[in-house]
Amino acid sequence: MSAPDAGLAQATDVAGALLGRAVRVSRLSTGGRNSRIWRVESGDHAFALKQYPPRCDDPRDRLATEVGALHLMERYSIVTVPRVLGVDAEHGYALLSWIDGGDVTAIGDADIDAAVAFLTAIHALRTTPWAVEQPRAAEACLSGFEIERQMQGRLARLRDVARNEGQLVDFISGSLVDRLAFESAKAKHRVAAAGLAFDAELPQEWRSLVPSDFGFHNSLRKQDGSLAFVDFEYFGWDDPVKLTADILLHPGRVLAPRQRQRFRQAATGLYGADPAFAVRLSAYLPLFGLRWVLILLNEFIPERWQRRVLAGEIASWSEVKSRQLMQARAFLAALADKVEA
């Protein structure tokens, strides 16, 4: 049996066992780069079956994180997300309610407001009794030092694999390293001038529960025009500055300048009980932009590329690397405009 046939057979067995009846299963081409989504049909009903990467490839328990987040949101009647209907932890699957919707391509002011309303509801969960059960968000950045540490780790891994990648070496040594040193020094100066410590972790009282990797790339446009939100594998506690920066900067769904300003003002209102939120956001936004430059280069890393292949990537590796390097160059060139207040 070929690998695709074996995957379909396993997904069919899992879905049938979770529903307790006969099912029809088909693979969705969602553009996702890590997990697989299967459409499950049984009678007149449809469901989503999400298959998570093996723990041997990624030690994070993405399934448990997402299921825990969705259960928390269901408990507090947040209805713009899927519901968990069943879990097969042994094989790494979650059966979710089906949301009939499409990609969010054109983003309007109402969509910005819908995202803010959703984040407001999530932010309110931080004071609930079950909030303490939630993990830290994936790659949480609770200090400037941690942002810098993560970037240096990514940079070191890229350098390790770049020996035979001349264009990547030129980009790193010719543009990226100097810009990182400049922006890091500037961020340290800004936070010090505000009386903050670059290496001090954010106190718990100013942390929030955040749907990390949240944005319009993980949203669905429903038939009535409203938005639903999906993909909570990285959910958990973090500095909401990171969440805000990622939405403002995410290369997968580029916001127009006016929309960036609208969201930034709304986020400052939402998280502004923390008196240092706006200072940290201004200081760290360029660093998060450089972090995105490094993330765009993930496809150069062999193990990351293998995850893409397992998730259904069909383009050639050389083609993808060339495309991602071009995007990283363009993102870096436009970064100054993206981080303007």
C-alpha cells in the first residue's frame, strides 16, 4: 500500500472508530504546513479530522494543547471555533466539528474588529480557574532576552546548513546579521530608557492566554461573511506583545497600513492595563520582524522541510528555497515601513 493510501486508510479507521459508524474520508488541500486535515462524511453530517505531526518529529504535544484550548473556549461559550468531538491520542488525531468556510483573502475593518473581539474573549479567560492548566505558548517570548535568544538559535541553525547555499550565506552575512545587531541594540536602549530590564521575564499579572500563530491565515470566512478561527496548536501563556507583533507582521496575510494602525490601537486598548505594553511593543516590534525573516527561511533546514513533505508539499526543495529566500529579502527590505507606529 502506498503512503497516501495508508494515510487515508488510517484516517478512515480512526474517524469510523471515533464516530462509531461508517464514514467517507477525503484529504483536504488546506495549505497547512504541519498538520493534515481530513474531511469526514457520515450520512448528511460532515466533520474535520485533524492529524498532528508525530511527537518524534516535534516534542510539543500539539494535540493536547489544541484540545485543551478548545475545551476551555467551549466551557466559556466562545462559539467562533471548532468543537472537539473525539480524540485518538495514540495515533495523534482529533475529530472536530466542521466549519463551512473559505480562506480569508480580502481583509476589511470588520475583520479586524472580529479578530479583536475574539482576542478580547480569550484575554478574559486568563482569570478563570482552568487557566492555570494551560501551558506556555509555543516559543513564548517573555523578555527581550528570550526574543534575542530564539533568533540567535535560528540563525545558528541556518548557518549550520548554509555551507553549500551561497545566496543564503550572502543574505545572512551581508544583510541580516548587521540589521539584527542594530535592532537589538536599539531595543535595549528603548526599554532601558523606560526603566525596564531587557532580560527580566514579564510578571504573571501582565501575561495573557494567547492563540499563538493567530491571524487571518488561520481564519475561515463563513457563508454569512463572519469569521471563524482555527488552529490552536500553539495556544498558551505569553506576552501579548508577541501576539500583537505577529498579527501586524505575519507574511501570510499582509495588512494594509490603515489596518495595521487599527489593530495596533485596538490591541493597545485591550492589553493596555499593563503600563509598559506600548513601550515593549514599540521596542520589540523590529525584533519580531527579524524573527519572521528567519522563519521564512525554515525551508532550508532539512528536518523542517521533511515536515512540509509529510504534510503534502509537492514543490521541489530547490524551488521552495529560492522562493522563501526571495520572500525573506523582500520582507527585510520592507520592515521599516511595517513597524511604523
